[in-house]
Amino acid sequence: MTRTSYTSAGIAYDRAGPRGDLPVVLIHAGVADRRMWDQLWPALTAERDVIRLDLRGFGESATRPRGLLCPVDDVLDTLTEAGIDRSHLVGASFGAGVAVEVALTRPEVVASLLLSAPGGSLIAEVTPDLRAFIQAERSALARGDLDGAVEANLTWWVDGHGRDDGDVDPAVRDLVRQMQRRAFEVTADWDDIQQSELDPPALDRLADIRVPTLALLGGLDLDAIHDAARRVADGIPDARRVDWPETAHLPSMERPDDFLALLRDWLKPPNRRRTTECRGTDRNSNQARSAPAAKVNLRRSWPSVCGNAAALLAGAWFEVWRGRHSSGDTCRPCGGSCDEGVGAHSFVMRLLPPLGASYVNLGARNQPRGPGSGHTGQRCESALLVSYQVEDPGLGQACQPR
């Protein structure tokens, strides 16, 4: 069992794993504490040097701040006292916003960013669903109903849109219940404490981030988080986005094995990554539906010049169609390798790929690969229909291997 350490300022953290490669730093969500990484911790620390911390006001970081509440300082102080000069930051929700602010405050200490359900300082607007949550939580707290306030967090952040508590792993709900209740208890008398704010704010400075960045979005998350993920993917140079349509606000807790595979892939050198980018999709777009596998076995190679010429002649749409699909549907990558058990594939383009591409066995066991294919062979849940979309060249590719 990893022994809990504390910084001189009272920030609790764990560190485990072999030293050598750049460390990975895990920053928890606002409805959680460092225990949210429990399911990843044994496997990840078996191969990487990893730190996870409780931001002040969460978990075991329960001492009141002497001045402003500053999560960025919590992270930087922890790194300094742990002797870490540079690391990969993995932030969930509120922690994703903290990770971005760390990268803006001390860019030299950040090697990359993985932002799961970008929230906190990355939320630009109070959408109707976010407003409904805030009202539910505040109303419960105003009447002294701590259980009701906790349940509001579970309903909106864990269950997500279109699900109820029976659709989510009870162990996930129970752990979030414990962590959120702990945060309420720790900060019960902190109403007089103000939180520091970055000036200019992070959302106005996304273009200043110059490290590889991956945003992960759950399709059942709040609209405010969809908007934040879009802003991150559009605002940070060369940022990538991955959508998991069947998860809500805590993908790493709902699908820890897939998240671990995604993180492992992300930590590889760029030329060895399988991670793809998915942009421009949201919870309200039409979702791909299950369908029989395409009964075709094609292998075609499109040289660059011919591909471009074909694209100009093809016009608006080219489809290899099995399963109902339309523009705006979701690209569904996840981590690992996907050699079998994927289900049927639907492939929709506005134009033919501008570069060479190879399509092999467009059916249940194989998937299109190559430039413009939008997929590089991830492991995907069986029975999910995986789809790929490539936008007009003038608008940028919606899904592309990187």
C-alpha cells in the first residue's frame, strides 16, 4: 500500500512506480478526490512513476488555506517538494482546468496534457443543464440537506443525460458519494475563503499552450462540458479530441481499462501513438445504430494525386454504407488495439480522402486504415457501431490519425 505524503502546506499525495520516465501527475475532479484513480493505480504504477494528489479542500488535504485558495499552487508545490521538474498532467473535470492553468503559469514543468471532461476554469457558460444542477445543489445545501446535495452531484455528473442510477456501476456511484460528501464536510466553514483566478483567464489563453493536448469527452456529459471540450480542441494548437458516447462526466471511473489503454497510448512517443482526433460532435448528434456487418472485402489504394482528383469529382458525399449514419455522427475511438469484435462500420466522407488510404475488409473484424480514415485501430467495445467522419478540407478533418 502506498504511504500518504504531505507537502509543507498540507497537501496530501501518493507517489509510486519506477523512476526514469517523466512522471505522470493525476489531478482529480471537483466531485472527487485522489481516490477516483484507485482502479488505475496498481496497473499504472507498475510501469510508470505516478503522483496523485488531493487538492486543498478535498480528501485528506483538509487544512484551511492561509490566503486565497489556489489549486495551481497545490500542484506546483507538490511537484517542487517531490523533486519533479517536468511531468505529464492528467486532469479530470475541475482538475483539467487546474492542469491547463498550471501549463499557463509554469509551462516548463508540463510535458503534455490529458484533459478528461474539461471543466472548472474551462467552462465558458452556464448552460441550462448546468444551471439546473447548480440550483439543485444550492437548494439542498440551503435547507441543510447534505445527502440531497450529494445526490444532485451524482445525478448530474455520474449518471449523466439519459440515464438513471440503475444504469451506472453502483461502486462508482458509492465512491463518488463518499468523495463528494467528504468535500462538503471539509469545506463546510470555508465560505469566507476566496479562490485565486488566473488573469487573463485560461479560456482567453488557450493558444499559448504549446504542449501536446488530448481532450476526452463523454457523450452523456453536460452541455457545458461539451462546449468546453470544443473550445479546448479548437483553441489549443494541434489539440486532439476523443469522444466516448456512452459515458458521462467520469470516463476514467466508468471505463478504467479503456482509460488506462488511452493513457498508455498517449504517453508513447508521438510517432507511435494510435490516438485519433474527433471534433465537432456532441450529445445531440445522431448516433450510429447497430447494423449487419458490411459484406464487402475491398482493398484499394488511392495515390495522392488521384485521390485529390477523385475528391474534386466526387462532390459532396461518398459513402460505404452499412448502418444508418449522417453528418455529425460520433467517431468512437478508445484505447488499445481493435483486431476483432468491433461490429459493423459506417464510413462517411464529404470528400474522398485527400491522401492515400487503404480500406481492408469493411466489416465486423477490420476497419479502414491510413490517412483520412479517421481510425488507427483502437480497441472498441463489442456491439458498438464505430463511425468515422472527415470534414471538408477547408474546415479541417473531424477524425484523423495523429
